[in-house]
Amino acid sequence: MQRVVRAEQDAKRDKKGIWSDEGLKGRSLAKDTYLINTYAEHPDWFFTIANLVRADPRFLEINQQPSTWDRAYGQGLPPSEIALYVDVLQKLDANEQTTSVDGQVCLIVADITYGLFDNGVIKGYVWSPSAPTPLVADLDDWKPDSAPTTAFRRVADGWYLFELVH
């Protein structure tokens, strides 16, 4: 029993198995530092998303579902740009479904629902040309006064983290 307890503690500390970032997906929200580090390691991915959406807002209708790609092809979006957009979504493991946050470019990386009803938390990245409000220092420690409520944290270059409590 002691070996099992020690193995669990080691796995938690080393973020292995169900305690890895991948293992926590769907069970808990990504931490701000993880999301900020992802941006810092791959700013070109975020630049690509923002540029494609600025050039044609119909990209916002695309997610990881192939049916949305087919609709985009039918609307005349260039296949190479659709492929590029979807590739970035998949690399970020974002937007399994399309959702808008205040009408901005929104990359959802976690959608956690608690209980039998659609109440929970959505967290991810949002691109906004002007600072959204309210801005908070740390979404991991932020607690809303009421639901639904959204808060934002600045990342860089017009990109913010968001957390929507619904």
C-alpha cells in the first residue's frame, strides 16, 4: 500500500498519467501558466489564427468537426487556409465546438460542466484588438460574484486568457 501511495505522489509531482496536462483535460481547467507558456512557445500559431479571422470572419465557424470544414469549402474559403486553420486548432487542442466570447476570436481549450445541467466553466484564449474587461491578475484564483460571468487575463499582442463561468 505504501508503494502505491508513493507512486501516486510521484505521478502527481511529475505530472504523469492522469495528472499530466493531457490526463486532466476534461476533468479540470488548464492552469494560466500552462496556457501562457503555450502561447510563448508558439506565438506563430496565434498570429496565424488572428490573421485568418481578420481576413475572413467565416473562419470563426470552423472547429475540429469535419462538417464545419465542408461548409467552409462550400462557402469558398481556400482549402489551404482551412487546412492551416484546422491544423493550428488541433495543435492547440482547441475549439472542439465553436463558441463565441463577446464576439471575439475564441480558442476554447477547456469546457468543464458540473452536475446534470450546463453549468460549469469554459477557459481558453481570446483575441481582442482592445482590452476586454474585467482584466484580472490570475484566472486560477479569480472567483466571480455571479454567473454567467467572464474575466480576462492579458497574455500578449492582443491575446488574452478568458474564463467564462456559466
